Amino acid sequence: MPGATIFAAFFVLLCATPLAWSEIWLTPIYLLPISYIVWVVRTRTVADADGLTTRTVFSSRRLAWSELKGLTITSRNEVRAVLTDDSEVRLPTVRTRHLPVLAYVSGGHVTDPTAREAESEESSESSEQDQQAPSQE
């Protein structure tokens, strides 16, 4: 849980107190930082040896590793799980930097798509270096 984020929301809650108490109809202003705290605490993706659990504010879904075909990265850099029926499930709070850890936790069920990109970049760099190397005849 990001403690700094929750601390900031409580700080906003504290700073909103004079405004909220100035008029009775401004009291609902407290709902904004409280809703944000609930969202931060509740929204997450949990990976374990059995699979993934995705949680949002109002729902939760359990995905076994056997249900996953792989992971994909959208144009907005969101990570999604691709299921065996080709449907996609958004993985809240998962970023591309978390993909090697997900691949490791899955025990080989899911591969890291960024590793393939890095390997292809390395192979293209090595082939460019081979082409640029002077021949020794």
C-alpha cells in the first residue's frame, strides 16, 4: 500500500476541514479524499503461485495461471492478461516494470513480453555490429 499517497489524502482531508465546516452544504467535500483512500487501498493485482487476483473498488476476479494465454501491453502502457478464450482482463496497478516478477511468480506459465523485445533489440544490435565489423583478410 502506498503510504505516501494515503498520507497525502489525509492531509487534503485535514486541509478541507475549514471549508467543509464553513457551510453545512459543503460537508460532502470530505467524500473526495475518503473515496480516493478507498480506491488506493482496494485497487490492486495480487500474484501468487496459483494465479492472479484483480481487485477494483467494486469487484474482484480470480484468474488461475492455466486460464492465461499471456500478457499484453496496450498503446496506453496498460498491462492486460490475455485469457485462453482471447478475451482480455485489465490488471490494475501493474506496470511494465512488474512483468519480469509476474513471469517469475507464474512459474513459467506466463512469459515476459518485455524480455522478448530486449532480446530482439540485442540480436539486432549484434547483427548491426557484425555488419559493421571490418573483414580481416
